[in-house]
Amino acid sequence: MEIRFRTGKLQKRYEKFSEAEKSYGREVARKYIQRVNIIKQARDINELCALPCLRCHPLKGDRQGQWAVKLTGFYRLIFTLEDEKPIKDPSMAGPPTGRVTDWLEIARIEEVSKHYDD
């Protein structure tokens, strides 16, 4: 997937571990960068949902239209899927899945949130 960030701070925290660590702590920072990299490598949302360690799922209620993946016990990474764009380079297409796909999904990183407040 192509990755976009809602804010410059989210992008900076992805690009510089020290910035992420300052904001989230070592463990959450490490998982944040790791999870964004996994999202980046995925072909589509179905690939993310197929990885049990991510616990990727659509959100409900006020957050309908957003998705979440687990970072740590209490923290999650929230993202949305933006308009898809056509794949110009056929080598970017994933393995045959029995369906016609010539679109690349775009994930927009929205926030890191503490799912359960104390």
C-alpha cells in the first residue's frame, strides 16, 4: 500500500525513531514504525486482516470508516483507506488471487491512540 500521514508529526515519528520514542515510549515507538512498514508492504486490507498478530479490524460508531491494528496492550494505530489509484507498473501487483486487481490501496495514518484510558 502507499502510505500517507494525516500530520507531519506522524510522518516525522515514523521516519525518526527518537521522535517516536519521545512521544510514545520505546515499545510503542518500535511497534508504530514496524506496523507502518507492514502496512506499507501489504497489497491490500485483506492481507492485513489475514495477519493474526496485527488484529486488524474496522472500527465502529464515531470511528466508522477507520481501521485499527494493535501496537501494544493498550495502544493501537488507526488508519483509513483513501481512494485507490491504478497500478501503472504490473510488477507491483501481488500474486494471483482469482480476482482482477489493478488498483493500489492507499493507507492514511490517522493517529496512535490509547484504546483504554485508565
